[in-house]
Amino acid sequence: MIKSELVQKIAEKNSHLSHREVERLVSAIFDEITNTLSAGGRVELRGFGAFSVKSRPGRVGRNPRTGQKVEISEKNVPYFKTGKLLKERLNK
């Protein structure tokens, strides 16, 4: 599912909200999740899962074309851990 499909489904289920309002709400939720993760925080949605940030240490990699060693710097990556309810629904 892509963002526009999510907006469409929510708009269909909530006829009292306009498509534009739903789009703003979905964008606001995603922006808050992004801002919280950028600040090093954690976002937990009960029954769905938790978003957090993990740090990957720097390492030495190889250029697949030339085989040369390449330094890969440390970086932060988003991490998602599924909630219990979501796991149960997926494994029914």
C-alpha cells in the first residue's frame, strides 16, 4: 500500500472528513514519527509496533565492480519491531 492508497481508504471510512483533511492528517502523523526518530526518540503504536533508531558502526566494504576496499561510515537507520497483535494477525 502506498500513501495515496492509505489516504483513500481512510477517507472512504470517514465520510465526514474531506480527502484533503485526511491527507493532511496522514502527513502530520508521518512527520511526527520522522521528527521523533530524528531526535533519537522512539515511537510505539500499541498492537502495531515500535519504530526506533539503531546505529550501524562503520566498516570496510568492497566496491563490487573493482574489488577495491571502501570505507563505509557509521550511520543511523530506522528500525521497526512488530507488536504482538500484528504478529498474531499475520500468523493466523
